[in-house]
Amino acid sequence: MKRFIFIGLVVVSILSVLAFAMPSNLVAAAAETPSPTPEPAVTGEPHEISGAPQIIHDQVSKTWGPKKQILDGDTMYQGRYERPFDQEMLYFPGADISLAALYRPGDGWIYTKLRLTQQPKADDKTNYVIELDLDRDGRGDTLIMTSLPAGNKWATGTVSVWEDKNKDVETGDVNSPNKGDGYETKYTEDPEMAFARLSPDNPQDVQIAFKQAYIGGSKGMFLWRVWTVFNTWESTKIPPEDQYTLQEAGVPYYLNADYPLKAVYGMDNTCRAPSGYEIYGQTRIKGSCVVPAAPVH
Ligand SMILES: [Ca+2]
Ligand SMILES: [Ca+2]
Ligand SMILES: [Ca+2]
Ligand SMILES: [Ca+2]
């Protein structure tokens, strides 16, 4: 018995060390709340956000950003970006994601929050994006994009939804970009599929809600992550590793030979996290969040 307790303590200790060692990548899973079936189609606006979120932390670059560089969090071959800078390496804290949260309260909507390092404003010229990977192959399928929402009320006016119908997103890599057409098809089936607003509670948050029917209902499974992209980035040019090599893109690490940023600037994203299911240990999903290894039974 003592031996099992000892092993248990060792596992707990290792997990604690992992949790402290990797704060920018850690993903915390929230329990799913099953909703009643059959699921009625929702209409009207999303509601207030409730329940426990799943949270993805992202690198915050406010210390090094003003020095025209970053310390960590940008790995282009993994599709991970930390480039909230313009072409002159001027830092935009309102475009620097610090965390993302996703809520599935079971009311017909899925809610997401993007928390920026500073209150977002129109001068940031930034779009806020949630990317969905519906077949969970580690390649995005849909972008729900909004420019800066007008206010604290849910509205569709700033939102557009783009799909990769011809499935060419992330089929190349940074060494041989596929030069595809990204998320080329505008989704028009339901003009009220997604809403956005500024948070009524936290001035640093942009919120996006979309119908859970889009991901297959209350038990739907998908991978997700969030982006900020300057509004000069069309959905057809995302992700940028499909369009540019590392040399063309430039690098935000000061001592790197490819510093400073060149073609790929004005961009931040998070790692990818699963919703509705779990990933344990090693995964082949590109840019996946680091998750603790499965417990040994
Ligand atoms: Ca990032
Ligand atoms: Ca960031
Ligand atoms: Ca996919
Ligand atoms: Ca495409």
C-alpha cells in the first residue's frame, strides 16, 4: 500500500513540476456538461457566458516587445506565432494574446474569449479569430473572424466565417509552402451562426460565440485555437506558413539570422487544444498544447 502511495506522490509531483515548467502551453480541461437530447435549433442572440472554461495560456510579450523582440512563443514550423508587431517592429499590446477561454454551457452556443495584453482598440487594426479543426487532423477547417466589436452587445456586423472547402490548409510546411488559397470560401448558410462583442466585464477581452450545431452539437469534438491578425491578412493567406518560408517571413528573435520580421508580421496565435475529447501524452497534432502524460493505472 505504501508503495502505491509513494508512486502516486511521485506522479503528482511530476505533474506539478510540468505544470509550473510550461505555463505558456498548459491547457486545462473543463468537465463537459451533457445537454438534453434531442437538441433544438437555437435562434436569436447568444446569452451571458456561464460555466467553467477550458483555458489556453499564451506567451505575453509586453516586457520584450517594446525592445522590438520576443523571448519565446514563436515556432513557425509548428504554426505557432508571437508577432504582435508592425513592419517596423513596433509592439502592439492590444494584439498580443495572453489567454483564450472556451465555454460549453450547453445552451446551444459555444463561447470564446480572447484576452489581450492591453485593451484592444481600433488603432490596432486587428482582427480576432477562432480557428476550428472539425475533423481533428491538426489542420484548421474554419476561421470565425471579427474586427473590433462595436460594443458590449452581441452582434453579427463585424463577423465573417471562412472555410477551407478544398482542404489545402496546412498541407505544406515552412520549408516548402504549398501557396494554397487558405480559407477561401465564405460561409453564408446561416448569417447568425456567430456573434461577437467586447466583454461587459473585462475591457481586455473580445468575445466570440458560435452555434454548437456547427461543431456537431453538445457532444461535438473539435480542435481549436485563437489568433489575432492585422486586418491586412485575408483569410486566404492564413496560415502564413502555407505562403512563406521562414526566411521570407522573418523572425522576432533578435539574435536570429532572419531577424527582424519581414513578410509575416501583425500576428499572434495560441497552441491547439481539444474540446469534447482529450489528448494524452505525445501527439502528432501540429502546434498542439502541451498536455500532461496519461496517468498510469
Ligand atoms: Ca502566441
Ligand atoms: Ca501572445
Ligand atoms: Ca481539419
Ligand atoms: Ca483552401
